[in-house]
Amino acid sequence: RDEIWWRGELAHTLFSGPGPGSAAIRELEELLATSRASADRFHEAFFADALAWGRAMEGRFDEAQVLLDESARAYEGLGMDVWEKLQPGRLEVERLAGNFDRADEILAEGCALTREWAPSALPYRLLARAELMLARGRIAEAEELSAQAIPLVAAEDILDQVLSRRITATLLAERGQLEEAETLAREALEIADDTDVVKIRGPARMTLADVLGRSGKREEAVTRAEEAQAIWDAKGNVVLASEARTLAERLRKRPTPSS
């Protein structure tokens, strides 16, 4: 069981690391089949949730939902519904599908649970909610959530350090403070690029591209968006690669100040 668990953890982290997501998906398919065959409900729940994330990356949302339902039933049967609520697959599927209202419900529930069960994970969930609010144009709520989260971010937590800078950069850009926004966006990218974590390297480029685009620095903005697309193409995340491609196309059409 320990070997199965660690193989699953490795496959799960491959979605965030530099290798192709297809390798993680193949591993999870094998582990899920083994868990089903042995009636190992705990690992079935864990691997179904993780594989749902992989299916969503491929844009196969119907299959992802079937896997999430399987995971939820298995956790419920074990009396471990809290575990199910804290697993990342549910959130990632909804975010990739663009179901921001549902994703926010999941994060709000997760914030309430992590305050009691895993307080060190609270800053990330608060920041993730702030990011969702920005995506929905709800700037005041994003500011409130980020203000709650940033004092809690640990210096050693690279993911939260990058995310907090990205959100603050976007908020500054919304206020027209473009120089300060660019400084923070570049800091976020520098920190992200000291790692091989696709989950932060791609988004850091998207944030910087957006800020540069607002500042009229179209050429570099397009380059950063194209870099994000290349990262997600290599990962096999067709959804986020498409978002980066769309941003690059929009930036190309944006007039520069001299024009």
C-alpha cells in the first residue's frame, strides 16, 4: 500500500512539474485500475480525483466529472467526506472548465475546513479565491481576500509567494499603477523560474503579459504569452494553452501608444 500511495503522489505532482502530463495520466490510469480490482476504496478515491484533473487538462470534462463522482462516492463510503472536499481535483476541474462560481464554492468550503484541519494551506485557498474574483471582475472582493491572505504567506512557500505577487500586480494594474504592477509581476516570474513547477511558471508569464499589454509593451507581452502557451503545450494542458494563445492574439491586436 505504501508503494501504491507514493506512486500516486508522484503521478499527482507530475501535473505541476515539467514533464508531460500524459505520463502522469498513464500512471494514474494503471493505479486506479489496480485499486478498483482490489476494492481498495481509499486509493480508488484518491486516484480518481487525481485522474479527473488530468482529463480536464485534456479538455475531457464529462469524463472528469464521472471520475469526481466516483471519488466522492468512495470517500463517502469510507466516512471521509472531509478528505474529498480538500482534494485538488474537484477545484482544478471546475477552474479549467471555466465554472468560476462552482470553483469559488469549493474554495470557500475549503477555506472553512483548512482553518481547522490544515491552517498552513489557508493562504493558498484565500489567494486562489482572490484570483477567481479577478477573473470575474470582482475587484473589491479580490482585494479583501488578498489582504487576508498575504500576511499569512510563509516565506518558504514558493507557490504562495508567486501567487500573492501575481494577484497584487493585477490589482495594481487595475488601479493604473502600471510600473509597480510590472515590478511585482517580474518578481513573480523570477521566483517561479527558479523552479520547474509549470503550475506557477505558466501563470506568472500570463500575469506579466497582461501587465505589459496594459503598459503598451506589446512585443514583450506577446512573447510572454507565447512562452506560457509553449509551457502548457509541452505539459499537455490544452485548456490553458488555448487561453495563452487567445491572450497572445488579443495582445497582437492591441495598439501601441505610438500608434
